[in-house]
Amino acid sequence: MRLLSSGDVCEIVGMKHSTFDEWCSKGVVVPVEGGQGHGDHLRFFMMQAVGIVLALELHASKRRRALAYAGQVKVAGWLCGS
């Protein structure tokens, strides 16, 4: 299974890199591998990208769910790579 880079995910979901980095640092999105040191790139499943799209839609919706809520839902584990 091919894993996606942070740049791939941002391109697929239409998210700014700075926002994606913030979500990763807050634990809203957890990479399936990488991030253990300088130059160790984060990698993600395609289904995590799908979960991020859903989280963005929730965030932009009329109900305007908080980022913490999107992290709690984790779209059946997709945001956390499980």
C-alpha cells in the first residue's frame, strides 16, 4: 500500500501546509509512520486524507464543530491511521 507524504495530503484535500502541520502537532492527525527526527518524513494512509476532508467539512459546516471535536471523532480511526 502506498503511503502519502504531508505534501500529497495537503494537495489532495486542498489544505495549507501550515494548517496541516498544526493539526499534526496537536495530534488531530497522526502519521502512520515517520516524524522520529530531522528528515524523517511523515507518511499517511489515503483514508486519512478522506477523514481530513470530512473534518474540514465539519469545521466549515453551519454547526461549526471545533477542531477538538473532529479529532475526537477520528472518522472511524482514519485521522489516526488505525
